[in-house]
Amino acid sequence: MELTGDYLPLISLLLASGVIGGLLAGLLGVGGGIVVVPVLEFSLGVLGVDPAVRMHIAVATSLATIIPTSLSSARTHHAHGSVDLWLFRRWGPMIFIGAAFGALLASFVDSTMLSLVFGSVALLVAAKMLFLRNDFLLARQIPAKTSGLGIPLGIGAVSSMMGIGGGTLGVPVLTLLNQPVHTAVGTSALFGLVISIPATLAYVVAGWSHESVLPGSLGYVNVPGFFLIAPLTTWLAPYGAKIAHRLTRATLSRVFGVFLLLVGSRMLYKALG
């Protein structure tokens, strides 16, 4: 495809989302999807992509970029000793199953519903990070009973429907379960890997024969978008992780909350407008 003045702003926007997404991935353990999804959705609108599949493409492509980004971010957090491998082994399989289920469920709903899910969850998490006291807890420790495995199942399912890594839900959930915020961020970065792999594959299968996907796509995953964003997010995630370890718990929580408030409000306004 020949680049024209119409495409250069689009490419610039995608590259900017890769820069911001990568830094936030490392800083907050979010995989970058919380930035990439709304930017991609807006960019696809500029291209005139069918609104019925716009969010599906944005979510699927975002999840594909999270695979290398979360791995890069998690390695840096692990080097700082902030990844709880015991918790990852316990929750990882359920997150994996939930992510695959959520992606398959998303293929049966329209883009407006995905936007509503994205915006609503983002605002709920923002409210938790901004308005609940740091000492407010749901439990003093990670639930040991089998019934507690519904928590990671839900994290995986909702995250894959939103096109995000493990941090947007994993960080607030783990802090509510009395885990230190830096450990929550580091472990959630690794959660992003087991969310993004099965969810990306599910979106590839679900969109394989859809007539409205963009040229150069694998199912709902747009390959050119992936190659524009993924290298930047992967490269910059370690820098964001290093910044995270220089911030206090309160500062990290406020940064996370304000960002989610802005993103969630914009997505809900668009879906309901």
C-alpha cells in the first residue's frame, strides 16, 4: 500500500501508542493494551473500517502486541525480585483458560458491547486506585481454597475481552488481597503473557473468514499494526519497569488511577454517545 498524506498521521499515531504503551506496560504492569486499544480503535475509524468489527480488530491486535511486551516487562520486574512465581503457578492456568473463553465470547458480541466492557471496567479500577484507602483489603492473603480460583478465571476472561494484559485487573485485585503494589505490578506483567497467547489465537480463529477485516490480517489480528507497535512496546517496557521501582506505592496508584479514569471515560462516552 502506497503511503500518502492520509496514512502518515495514522502511522505516527500508531508509533506514538507503541511508545506510550511500552512505558506504561513496564510502569504499571498493564501490557500496554489499555493505551493501544483506544488508539487502534480511533485509527481504524480514520480508515473507515466497519464499526461492527472495529473493536474486535483493536482488541485482537493489542493482545498480539502484549505477548512480547509482557515478556520484556516481566523479565525486568523479575530481576528486581517483584514477581511472585508461587502465585503465578497457582493462578496462571486459570487465567489462561479464562482468557481463551473471554476471547471466544467476544467474537459473538458487537463492538459497542466491547467498548462498554472496556470503559466500565476501566472506571471501576480507577475508582479503586484513586478513592479507596491503601489499607482497605478484601482479604489478608491470597485465598487458598479452590473457590478462590474464580478470581484469576475472571481476570483472564475480562482482560481478553478488553484487549489488555494482566495489570489493569491484576494490580488492583492483588493489592486488595494485601499484596505489595510492586509485587502486584511485577506478577501481573507475567499474567499478561498467559492472557495474550490464548486470547490472540482465539481472535485469529474467530475472525479468520470475516469479510470486514483489514488486508494483511490474521483473523482479527492486523499484522502491519502489530509490527508498528510491538517493537516499541517491547523495547520501552523495561524502562517503564525501572521507573516503577523508583516510585512510592501511593504515587504509582495515583498514576494508574488517573490514567484509567481518562481512558474509561472516553470509551464509555463513545459507546453511549
